Amino acid sequence: MINITDKQNCCGCHACYNICPHKCINMHSDNEGFWYPVVDIENCTDCGLCDEVCPILNNKIINNNPVAYACINKDDNIRLQSSSGGIFTVIAENVIVDNGVVFGAGFDDDFNVVHSWTDNVGGLGKFRGSKYVQSNIGATYNEAKDFLKQGRPVLFSGTPCQIAGLKSFLGKEYDTLTCIDIICHGVPSPKVWQLYRLQMEDRFQAKAQRIAFRRKNCGWKLFSVSLWFDNDTEYSKTLNEDLFMQGFLRNLYLRPSCYVCNFKTLNRQSDITLADFWGVDNILPGFDDDKGTSLILINSEKGEKAFSSVADKVNYESVDTSQAVLYNPSAVKSVNYNPKRDKFFKELDASDDIAQLIIETFA
């Protein structure tokens, strides 16, 4: 049975939770707010499936030659609603038009970040934009498998470890499955995010109604963190001014596995990798209008087919892969461990002002 003795060896992908035939595994949050598997020993039959599907215990080596492109959605409206160039939406729309299903991360009613699915183009809006919190996969691996067994096309998007978890859980290739991952800096604690949100609601004396981590009202490079409240007030700060984002970018409250990530590589299990094309102003200045440019890495024949099917809806140009990731080291390298992380989490539960705690931690 799965037994996590070192939290760096669990990425929280939920593969073990989804595979357990007797529902003996539940995902519990620890004191930092990250999910880990807890086994009901009395009902466990020790079948070993949970160990077999763990993508960290069974790290898969991929040998491929990814091809890189700079991409921009021709639809400016969708592009401005998206984190970078708006490429996910055009690929996802094609899947839905083909009677398919799209899985992605979005906010629930309480602004937790959760994975869910839609088979309606109108439902794709909740998956657009970045959510700087680890998403709860829940039972979506099983849901995706059910759709695949029905023969329906499935597009599953997530972090590299979530895609690795899905592939390991499925245990076989499906012609109708396409996977998209992202170049991931690391995933912040859901607990820290919720404490921060609640503090902002207290500060503005109102409930949050909408939240956006990647508004482009200040441009793509200085995007705003925005919270709209039900008393018609708004909080909006650039990433260099917002304290939650400052803590994230300084690696203060990332998941332990993010500091030793097994999935930082250009040779990925996904069919397509999406990212912000940082440095595009130096590499392809013509693609830099500060409205967002996507970097897309095509990792497989299936990914090439998906990209080719939307080529008429995007402006794109090929670029050398090593150049493409030159300004995005998170593609291949884990972030550095912040030595103040332990101090932050030790004081978190006793603090009634998380913003001040972030400031004091870095003082």
C-alpha cells in the first residue's frame, strides 16, 4: 500500500485515490494545506495498485524531440481573457465540436481550485487563465476513463505531474486522449490561498465575486491580480505588488515535491506543452505586443495533429526549442527551496494577518 514517508515524494496527483478498487484511499490535507493519501488499513487488501500508479515511484522516461512555436490566437477577445496567447481555447473548442470532453482547472463557488470537465464551448471560460494554487484532481481520472471507454475524445489539461498521474492511472494509450500540460513554476498551498482570500474579504468587508490572476489591464508582462467584491469594490495589483504573488514567486509556500520535481524536462508525457513565451521580445519581437504570446511545444504526433487542426485560427512561427525555453527555466529546472519556508508555516496558524506574515518572513 502507498505509504508517504517523505513528502517530497508525493505530488498530490490523486492517481492512487482514483485507482483504489475498494475506495480505501482518501486524500487529506496536512497542516500546510497540501493533499496526501491516507489508507484505510482495515479495508485495504494490499493489492498494490496504488504503488503501481504513483508517477514518482514509477518515473517514466520519454524520448522525443519537441518542436516549438510562438503562437497568438487571432481572436483578440479570447486572447485577452487568457493567460498568454489563448491557444488552449482553440484546441479545446475543436475537441468539443467533435463531441469531446475537456478537463481543466477552475474555481468552484468557494474559490477553491478544482479539476472538472465540460462538453460545452461556453464552459471553457472557467478553464482560461492561471490559477496560482494546486488544483484538486478529485475523481476526474476515473471520469476521463469513463468517457474514453465510451469512445469520446478527451482533452485533459493540468500540471506535468497531473498528466503523468493520469497516464499512469490509465495504464494504456487511448487514441482519443490528448493531454496538455504547462511549464509549471510550482504549486502554492490551497490553505495559504484561502486564508489570503478570506483576509481580503475582511479587508473590503464584502464577499469576493470574481477572481483573476492574469488580467491584462496593465499589459501581459505586468498583469494584475484582481478580486471583485459584492459591494462594487475591486482590489487590483500587479504581480510585483500583490503579497500572495510575491510569496509564490519567492517559493515560500510551494508543495515540497515542487523543489525536487521529477517532471522538469523537455521530454514530457503530454502531447502539447503550453507556457508564456517569456523573452519573445528578444527572440521574435514581431510577436510581442504585450497582449500575451504562447509558447507551444509539440511533443507527439497526436499533439502535432491537434495543433495542425487549429493552425488557421492562430498566428504562429517556429522557433528553436532551446531558445524558446531560454527565459523560462521552470521548463527544465526545479525552483530553489526557500530557507524561510519552515518559519512561515510554523507561524501560519498563529497569524491573523497572512499578508503581514509574508512581509515579516522576508524582513
